[in-house]
Amino acid sequence: MKNILVPIGTSENAHETLQYAVDFATEFDSSIYVMEVFSVSSSASSLANIREKLDELTKEHIKGVLEKVNARNINIKIATYNGDIVDGLKDIDRDLGIDLIILAPRSNDIQEEYYLGNTSGKIVKQTDIPTLIVPKGTVFKPFKTILTAFKSGVLKQKSILYPLVEIKKKFDSKVSLLFVKTPGYTKEDLKINMSLMGLSSELTQSENPSTYLGVLQHFEAKHPDLLCVFRRKRGFFKKLWERNTILKSEFYAPVPVLVLSVKKD
């Protein structure tokens, strides 16, 4: 994982997510790009220097976050973008090649309604870049146990597994597979890709109304340090794609969640 991108928002805990990313990047000798977006409308952009001033203020905000972080000799670069964050991520990915995005959910507070807010939800749902969602305040530690949940064994590009493979290799992680049979599954879904099977010697099958409910059923027994799921419109976030936000009543995880890129249908 050569390049890791960390979107920085206005949260007062932004430095905690960045510190986690730095500690994670140290294990892989990765570079980190810290990104924040701002928006200048076409009418406002005609005003003298307003875009430059906003860009400068954005960079100053990022520098303030960086001052609270132990960089640990990691190469951290600043990237700003004028416009929509998803467009910005795609542009940066085209220019640099981003291997992983690390971000925080909206809140850890169980009383808070949303797991992912509008911005984090857009990133998870509208990009094809692997994403690691880290609960706020989480201190990095090696992943010893990983639960990988899926509702279809179809995987047409084994490169999609790259982040999971690298994490398993680095930390000698034990990967448990959870195959959740949901209503309407097909015979093709039952054929689990050999690259996925090769990551684990343990496969649990479950029948549940959704993949998430399957995870809930088996989470405590597996007690994973990391939950891995697939970004796919018919996959883990089924029925949640019409909006960017995700309610805690629909999904919540107390551990980091690795969302792998779209599996090609």
C-alpha cells in the first residue's frame, strides 16, 4: 500500500484519525496524503484571490491538525481540492494512485443517529477505492483476527483482495470467512472464489435476511479486530445506496471496517 489518503474534516478529533493512519502507514512504509475540500462557486470565483485565500486557509487548518500528530518519519503531503469531495478523490486517485482511504465514521456515540455522515458516506459509497473506517479514538494495533463477510462467492478480479492480502501478510492475521446466504441467492453465489478461500482455513455459513444480520449473529463468537466487507450495490450495504448517510440502526461496528472495492458483477 504505497499511497494512503486521509480526508480531514472539521471534527476536533481529526488528528486522532490521522495519527491512526500514520501508525498504520509505518507498518507498510506508505506515504500519506491529507486532503480537505473547499467550495467556491463560479460567481464567487470571479472575486479577486478568493480561491487562493480559501486554499491557504484550508492548508493552515490541515497544518494545525498535523501539529498534533507524531509523524514518525512518514512522508505526509497536503492535497486540497475545490469542489465535491468524491470528484476530488477521483482526481487525486488518477494522478497518484491511492491504495487506501482511512477515515472516521460520524460518531462512536451510540446515542448519535448516524454511523456515516453525508461526507464519509459519499466516500464509502461513491468511490471504488478501498476504505478503512476507523472508530474515533481507536489506537492502532496489529490485526490478529479478521472477519470477512460476504453474500456471494463471485470475485472476478482477485486484485480486489489486495489490501486484505497485504494486511494478513504483514500481521500474520487469522482470517475467518462468513458466507451469509440471503434470500434470493443463486447457485453462482455458492461458488466461492479460490483466491478468497485461500486466505482462510475457516469458513462459516449462515442464513440471514441480510449480510449485516449475519455479522451481528457471529460477531461476538469471532471477536475480530477487523471486519472486512465488500462495497457492492447488491452486497453489504444493500438498500442503503440511495442516500449517503448510514444510520446506526442499519449498521454499526465497534472495530475498524475494511471496505474493499466493487466486485464486478
